[in-house]
Amino acid sequence: MTVGNTTTQRSADATGTGATVEIDEVAVRFRTKKKDVTALRDVSLRIEPGEFVAIVGASGCGKSTLLKLVSGLLRPSSGQVRLHGEDVRGPRRDIGYIFQRAALLEWRTARRNILLQAEMRGMPKAQARQRVDELIAMTGLTGFEDAYPNELSGGMQQRVALCRALLHRPPVLLMDEPFGALDALTREQMNVELRRIWRETGTTVLLVTHSIAEAVYLANRVIVMTPRPGTVAEVIDVDLPVERDYGQTMSAPEFARATGRIRDLLGATTTAE
Amino acid sequence: MAAQSTIEQRERTAPAGATASATRRPGGAGAGLLRFARNTWRPAAVLVAILLVWWMVTAADLVKPYLVPSPGTTLDVVLAQPGYFAHHTWITTYETVLGFAIAIVVGVLSAVVMVYSPTVEKSLYPLLLFAQVIPKIAIAPLFIVWLGFGLSPKVVVAVLMAFFPIVISTVTGMKSIDPEMLQLSATMGAGPAQTFRKIRFPAALPHLFAGLKVAATMAVTGAVVGEFVGANEGLGYVILQANGNLDTPTLFAGLIIMSLLGVVLFVVVELLEYLVLPWHASRRTDSATTTL
Ligand SMILES: Nc1ncnc2c1ncn2[C@@H]1O[C@H](COP(=O)(O)OP(=O)(O)OP(=O)(O)O)[C@@H](O)[C@H]1O
Ligand SMILES: [Mg+2]
């Protein structure tokens, strides 16, 4: 499989710091009629080009909020967010976003749901169609191109969402619990797939997950967050080889160390989980 | 790489599943019509049963013929003056369809404006509600005064009747869209026009069609109400005349043609729904085969 690497790397940037994502002392407060919620406070992060970073934390600690900040769908109440060195002011289109729910259009078939990305961006039709075929084969959706979302399993729907997010070869991929609805086996397969896609494309990935194993297997760094108001409790460097066989990784001492540390942190900071 | 080989296995088994889904959903207009026919034979049977009961009641002389004429007499009245009935049916159909069409255009457009501008919505809603709650039969004479004796006051009443369900259903439909779909659209760099065309409007279609079905029947009522107030043609006029002459067979004929007109319009909208929203209609038939 040839997945081009041309548009994925954008190392140099305006400020010259070289980071793909920079978050500086960010706080997010939601004002609703009943009460004010501080979702995030005092969050600072730096993500280098081509990194795979996982974010774990209790439910409601602001993980989705963090991704929405990076994509520009949400503006911080204070602090700064930069993508490729530019201040994020509005929705960014140089990203691929996978939402917590698959968010497919029920009136479009799998293929046409993926093609939505191309249509909105005005990509050349023939090129887009070829790319869709490529992605469908890669994610094992062959044979279901013309099925409607209500005819697909939850896992297949998520794979369609993954294809859609990858279609335009975004330099940054933001994934919000993409595999939450999958059974354990499919989830493992998707993890192996995602790791392979990441290695082939060099995309910078931010992955929110509830699975500690998934976070450690996939990521180079795992950000552990505290419960609301969310802030970074600790950043764990995962010292596993680049080439990660699933079974071998699960039994590696480093895997046990990292997952153990994350579990301790989450246990120490959460009561519910 | 055990996991990867399982994915390949999945790919190999996939086409079987695909053929299964293909037999379940043969695409195209023909399949839509077939589904439609399957779903309409039951109400048709009920209709035949009602006709049968009507015929038996009159044949057994359970009611006086001048109160309830027999199906045969009613049919004879129509066959005796086919031109007369055709003309008045055509007039009412014309008023109804024109009123319905105008209501769709005006209704959908106002709904779109209201969804995109909360200010307009807040100022228009009370007005809409007012136009809806005021009895049409009470304001219809005013339209006769303003617009004369011709077709236009009837069309206006039909528009007024059909407008409201269309606006409400379209507004509801466009607002029911998952906010994440709109955010997704933003990350794709889509502008408001693209988001509307590809996401908001299609998402509102099932709601819109529900409103259209209500509106279709309302449009018939509107046209006939307009004719009741002042007309020299149309089914409303036929019914009023027959009533004055105690001519129950003509009255019955007029009533039946009028109801048929409403039903036909309703069925046309439903047919369109089957053709335009295949995914939606299919889910409806699917739910009939499951236990829920
Ligand atoms: N639009 C909003 N308006 C008000 N409050 C919000 C909004 N979005 C999020 N919140 C609040 O902010 C907090 C963080 O929400 P967020 O969705 O980021 O959590 P999360 O970490 O993604 O949780 P989960 O793991 O359950 O998805 C929650 O307490 C939530 O109630
Ligand atoms: Mg979330």
C-alpha cells in the first residue's frame, strides 16, 4: 500500500518553535444557565511533528474539550492554542477529526460518507474516488461500500469515520475515543491498523481513549489528566520500540510499567473509575 | 501479525454480506414502487370493506334513500354528468395544488430564514401562530372582498392552511441535526451554503415530508372552505348547491371526490417520500420485520 507522505509534514512554521501543537496555560469555562463549569485549567502541552500522543482521564475531565480547542471548534477562555505555529482562531481544515460518535450521514452510503470530505474540500473527483477505494481496502470495508450506516455494525461505522478523516491526508489527526464502541477483538485489530497507518503517513495523532492498554500500545507519550477541572497530571513517555507487535508489546516489561503507572495515577485521582 | 490476518479474513467474507444487503435493498425507483405497493394494499382492502358495508346498509333498506343514497345511485349521478363533475373537480384540484405548491415554497423558505436568523424567528413565530389559530372560515369572506370571486381567494386560504405544518416541520428538522455534524462540516472547511445543501437540508427532509403529508390534506380543506364562502364553481360549490336542493346523491358524490382528492395528494407525497428518501423508507420496512 502506498500512502503518500507529501502533504503530511509541515515542520517549519511562523514562530520557528517547530511544534505541531502548542497549548499554553489554557483554561476553558462553560457558562450554562444553571452553573459555570471549569472544564480545563492550566493546561500546557507541546506536541512535536509526527508524534502519537494519547490522552487518558476520567469521564468529564475535558478530553473532548481539549481536542475541540486544537481543532478550533472551541476557543479557550484564557491561554493560547497554536497549530503549526499559528494561533488557532476558528475551525481548522488542515486536520482530520473523528468524533466520539461516528457522526455519519444516514442518507449516504459508506462510500459517499467518506466522499463528503472530498466534496466539501472541492478535491478532484477521480483522485478522491481512487483514494476512497484505497482507504476502504485498507480498513477492511470492502464489500460494504454501498451500505447505508444503519446497515453497518458499530465498528464498521467507526471505520467509515476513520476513512473520512484520513481522506485528505491531514497532517494532524484528532481522534476522540474512536474505538469506544468496538468489541475487544476488533478494537485490537483497529489498533494494529492505526499504528501501521500512523507509521506510513507520519501524521501527528492526538488520541483520546479510555483504554490504558490502547494508549500505551499506540502512543509515544500518554497524557494523564486529573478529573474536573481537568489539568495534566503527568506525561508518561512510553519507551517501547517503534516496531510493536501486539502480543509481544502486551507482555513487555515497559508496557507493564507504563500501564501500571497510568493506572496508579488514574486511581489516585479518580474515585469513580 | 495475527490481528492483521483476521482483518484479511474479514475482507474475504465481506462480499457475502454485501450480496445479502443488496437483496435486502434493491436500489432504484422500481424497488421504491414495489415497497410502496406492498404497504398500500391493506388500506385499499379496508376501503373496499367500507364500500361493501355501505352497499349492504342501503341494499337492505336500513336507512331512507334520501338520507343515505346507495353507492349505485351515487355513481349514477356522476356518470350522468361526467363533464359537470370533471370541471368542478378540476377547479378544486387546481386551487389545492397551486395553494399547496405556494405553501411549500413560502413555508420552506421562511423556515430556512428562521433557522439562520433567531431575530427573524422570534418576530415571525407569533405572527405564524396567529395566522394558524384564526379560523380560516372566519377570514375567508375577507379574502373574497379583497380578491374577488375568482380562484385566488381559494388559493390563499389553501396556502394559509398548508403553510403552518410545513414551516414547523422544516424548522424542527433543521434544528434536530446533531451539532457534531455541523462541527464536522466546519473541520472540512465547508461554508454555510455547502453545510446547508449537504447536511442541514437533507437531514430535515424526513421531518419536512411528515409536514407535507399533513399540509396536503389541509390544502384540500382550505380550497373547499374558500369555495364555501363564495364561489360559482368547484367541489365546495357543488356540495353547497346539492345541500340546498336536498340532493344527497350529488352531495355524496361531491364528498367522495373531495376525499379522494385529499387521499391522492397524500399518496403522491408519500410516493415522493419513498423515492426521495430511500434510506428512510427502508428503515421503516425493516422495522416491520423486526420485533420492535
Ligand atoms: N458545550 C458545553 N456546555 C457546557 N458544558 C460543557 C460543554 N461541553 C462540555 N462541557 C462540560 O465540560 C466538561 C468536560 O467535557 P468533555 O466533553 O471535554 O469531557 P470528556 O473528558 O471528553 O468526557 P468523556 O470521557 O465522558 O467523553 C464536562 O463536565 C462537561 O459537562
Ligand atoms: Mg469526550
